Amino acid sequence: MKTIGVLTSGGDAPGMNAAIRAVVRYGCENGMKVLGIRRGYNGLMQGDMFEMNLRSVSNIINRGGTILYSARSPEFKTEEGMQKAIETAKEFGIEGLVVIGGDGSFRGARDLSLRGIPCVGIPGTIDNDIACCDYTIGYDTAMNTVLEMVDRLRDTTESHDRCSVVEVMGRRAGYIALNAGIACGATSILIPEVEYDFQRDVIDRMRKTQSTGKKHFIIIVAEGIGGVDEMAKRIEKETGVESRATTLGHVQRGGVPTVRDRVNASLMGCKAVELLKSGIGNRVVAMQKDEIVDYDIFEALNMKKSLDLDIYRLAHAISI
Ligand code: ADP
Ligand code: F6P
């Protein structure tokens, strides 16, 4: 393939820029013309794209967000939208496309692949909810952001002998909640993957630790469960511990990407170019057991991810 496109789609994630940089630089190094497509599938439908060169990606490896901007594009999901995207891709001579995004974006890539535009997906989402990957770009930075925010909350929570009930992102997945919850020493972690009983898993657990002298508490709740305001009220009523709810929200999506996100995004970007250069499309690049691998895009979308329940058990075993 001589001309490839690159776009970022769905929720942005820190490290996406490092992936773009790698695609552009490695693509150019391999004699390819690389087109940067703005605002995800919207830009593909509208022909909003430009040729990138080695210098177009200078000074971006350290920046959160995405220099190509991102979008959620309902129009692209329609047959007319898809046709428009294919026509534009052909008009610009795009022979292969790198799609950096989550599983929704990969579904779009799968549909384009089925219609003759070979795509390679790179997992970019803070949620870490892509089945074929142990790790997605942005997840590490998001967890570190949660950690920093909860450490700050802990200061004030401790000073006032309070309970902080904190909602973290993750859409329907509990990866951020579980791992950031362990790292910030949460008394209780509630995630969608595990059924919970509020009385047993929060109130009784708090009472038990209160009886051993604990006076302040952090409860981490995944977005997929939600309801932190009501939880804080119930905790206050039932335990007598003054409680506050905090929803961390979109701060979790921004910020300087961590080493891990930058390195993995860079390696994944190179892998995507290698695949397209060899004429291989319809793949998803993934990180598994610290190795960069690739999967058939259809197979990847049919895989199921399961969270390690033993980690969940251990997290609570040490938070008493
Ligand atoms: P993410 O990629 O982070 O999961 P979304 O689910 O919002 O984010 O998907 C991003 C975009 O991918 C959507 O706005 C849409 O244009 C496209 N997309 C999502 N789901 C599909 C689908 N089932 N078929 C085709 N395109 C899709
Ligand atoms: O997929 C990333 C994510 O930040 C999820 O954690 C969250 O549910 C969603 O996107 C928020 O979407 P939006 O930016 O459209 O509010």
C-alpha cells in the first residue's frame, strides 16, 4: 500500500498522539503517503484530511487529546454515511486505514473492511474494555489521574473523618475502578462485573473497619454502577460518618500521557504500518502479556473480556 489514512475516533485517550506520530513517521519512513483525517469518521465522510509529514507530528508525544480531533459520528453508521466514506476514501486514493479508537470505532473499521477498505485498528480508550487486549492506550494515564485525584480527596477526607464516594469512568467496564481502587486503598470497590450487596459490601465493611479504629473511608464506584450521591446519603444515615460524593468525570480523559501509554502507543502505531505495508488489513493490533500481537478484526470483536475476579477478592482482603 502506498497511501494510508489515519484517524482517531470515539472518546479521546491520552497516548493517541503518540500513536498518530508513530503511524506518520513509520509510514513516511516506509515510503508511504500518510493522510491525517480530522474528527474520526466525520472527516472521512467529508474529505477533511491532509497529507502529513515527519514534522506534522513534532512535539505531540507529550500531549493528551488528539491532534486529529475525535468525534462520535451517528451518520457514519447509516448506509449512506458508509457509502460516502468509501467514495471519499477512494477519491483520496486511500488504500488502507488506521483507526485509533475503541470497540465502536472498530465496528466501523470492520464495516469499511467488508466494503473493500482494509483497516487496522489500534485500541485507544481509557476504559480498557477491548477483549483482545490486556491494555488499551490511555488506560494507564487515566488510572494515574484517578490516583492523583483520590489522593487529594483522601487528604480532606481524613482531615474531616469523612467518607468519600468517588465515581470513576469506564463506561460498562470496571477496570479503572478496580485497579485505581487497589492503588488508592479504597475500603470498597463497586464494579459492574461483580454483583454487590450495598449493606454487606459497603456499610458492614465500613462498620467492621470502624470497630478497629478507622475513621475515614474511600469508596470507589465504577460509572457502570453510578448513583454516588444516593450512596453517600445512605452511608451517612446508616454509619453516622459524614459523606461526600465526587464524580471525577472528564478530567480522567485528559493530561500528559504516562511512559507506558507513550511507549505502547508508539509500538502499536508501528505495528499497524507494518501490517498495511505488507498488504494486510482487517486486523486489530493488541497488547497481550507485554507483547504486541494482532487479531482478525471480526474475531477480535467477537471475543469476550473477563476481569480477574481473584484480584477483586484480594483488593478487598487487604482494605480492612
Ligand atoms: P469507541 O470507539 O470509543 O467505542 P463509540 O462507540 O462512540 O466509541 O464509536 C465511535 C464511532 O464509531 C461512532 O460514532 C460511529 O461512527 C462508529 N461506530 C460505532 N459503532 C458502530 C457500528 N456498530 N457500526 C459502524 N460504525 C460504528
Ligand atoms: O469511552 C471513554 C469514556 O470516557 C467512558 O469512560 C465514558 O462512559 C464515555 O467515554 C463518556 O463519553 P462522552 O465524552 O461522550 O461524555
